Amino acid sequence: MAKKIPYLIIPIFIPFGGCDHQCVFCNQVKITGATYLPGEREIVGTVESYLSTWKRGGRKEIAFYGGSFTALPIDVQIDYLEAAYKYVKSGQVDGLRLSTRPDAIDDDTIRLLKKYKVGAVELGVQSMVNKVLKLSGRGHVGKDTVRAVRLLKEAKIKIGIQLMPGLPGDTESTIISTARRVIITRPNFVRIYPTVVIKETPLHTLYNKGEYIPWTLKDMVSVCRKMYEMFQRSSITIIRMGLQPTKELEENIVAGPYHPSFRQLVEGTHKQDI
């Protein structure tokens, strides 16, 4: 077996940064513990802290997570990219990556990302079904994802797609349809985050009113197993399946198919049938 190469992600959280819609499922403060947009000093401090304790070599990247980076005001984007890019220029880190909305990618955005040599963009797609996107307050539609992926591919920027099975309006059929349509776009990798109810979100309100019924863990494992097999057959890597277990997350989950080892549950059911 080939030796696994060490890989350091230095996360910079921009909670709700660039988000002009209130998605029903989202409360970044409860999920990440971050409460404000960082300044240059905080970014430098975070990067320096990670670099000072990392002794394993391998690839190192700075990643902007928790918001829609390319929907931030352009001056803020440039300030953040400048602060991070100096570590790329000095050779201390190998690249930059960020997350954003599918409808926040255009030609001007691509030019900016290429200028700062952003190597990967993760799109918060969540679903490819317009009804599900509307019920979830996303503010974009499936064709926005297709266009964003095309622009990123033309720029030779790696593409990740984040999916959230179990959103309002989702059924097994819509979830499988989303997986099929994502496969057609040929991203480099995907993340699958089953929908859970987080405190102080619109979804929490819907849940309390009985207007949203979370998926059971058993049913979510079953449908994610089908997605897992579809992506495997298509040679698309699933880099994460299930929410990252953290104290903040576990203290703020109200209901839904959360399990700290969700991927192992899915892979376990897959292996049982091999």
C-alpha cells in the first residue's frame, strides 16, 4: 500500500461572509464557533499558529470556509487573498482554496481567482432540484451549478461539490437525481453532509411547527449508500461523508441523522453486500 502523504488544511472561517440569503439549515456560529469575519491580523495569526506546530511535511493549503467567499465585497476578497497569497509566494504553503455559492462565479471572479492562484473551489450546491433549493432558501438554481463548474473547469481550477441530502422537499428520488446530475458535471470531488436540524435556524422553526420531518439515520444511511456507489462507479472521490464531529456541533443539533462515524455506517452497509 502506498504511503499516505501528509496534508495540512489551515481553515479560515468567514461565518455568513457573502451570504445574502438565509438558508433554512444554516447557523455558522453554532456549527463552527466562529462569530465574526476575521481581519488580516487574525488570518496571519491562524496561519502562523498552524505552520509553527506542523512538522510532518507534505502539502499545505489555506482554506476559506463557512461563507460564500466570492460574494464578499471585492475589496474584502482582495484583502483576504493578499494575506493568504504571501504564504504561497514565500513557499510556506502550497495553495489556496475556498468555498462559495454556484451563482457567485462569473468571468470576473475567475480572473481574480487565477491571479491569486486559487487551486480549488468548493461549491455549496446542496441539491440540483430547483424545488428543493427554493424550499431551502438557497437563492440559486441547478443551472447555476452547471455554469459555475464549466467556468472553473475552463480555468483549470479543481472543483468540489457539497451536497446536503434530506433538505425540505427531498425524497430518495430527488436525492438520486441530484447525484446523477452532479456526476454529469464531473467535479474532482464531493462532500456529502446529511441535513440535520441546528438550533436557531429556520429549519429548527419548521421542525418545531411539525412542518419539517428529519430523515431517520437508517433511511439516510440507505440513500447515502446509493450515492456512494454512484460516485464510486463514476470515479469521483467523496472526501467527506457526514458532518465533522465537534463540541459546538454536537451541543447544537436538535434532530436529524447525525452520527460521528456516519461514513463508516455507509461503507459498512456497502461492504456487507459485496
